[in-house]
Amino acid sequence: MLRVFVWQNLSQRQLRTLIHRFATKEAAKLKQGSREFYVWRVRRLKAVAVFDKRFGGVPAIFKMRKMTVLKSYYINNGVYLWPTSTLITAN
């Protein structure tokens, strides 16, 4: 799939942001009762697989097939779900 090929060439920060966006979109579509949530779930899981293979260290919440419903997938209770200190600065 072309999308996955593009994701494999993204930097760590870009791919992490993409996963956040997919998670947010998935949650919004699920809340609306739209069947489109499945498209975003599949994209999120594929992007997580690419990230995990290249960099490792994906938080468990993003690996789950059915994610916990949160208000934000960036910050929860004042704590980043995916701390920026875990980023590799070389890429």
C-alpha cells in the first residue's frame, strides 16, 4: 500500500503526530456513531506497526484494537501520553 510506504519514510516526530491524529479522528467518528471510525482504526494500527518496527516504544493505548475513550490523545491529566523525551533526536 502506498500510504504505508510513505509512512515508512517519515521522521519519528511526523509519524507520532500522524498516529495522534488518527486516534483523535477515530474517537470523533466513533462518538458520532459513524462507521468511518473503522477506517481510522485500521490506519492507526498500521501506522503504529510501522512506528514500532522502526523506532519501538509505542504507548500501549495506541496499540489497543479498541482504544480507551479520552478527551485528548496528546495530554491526559496533565501528563503527555507519549512523552517527547522518548523521541530519538537523530531522525
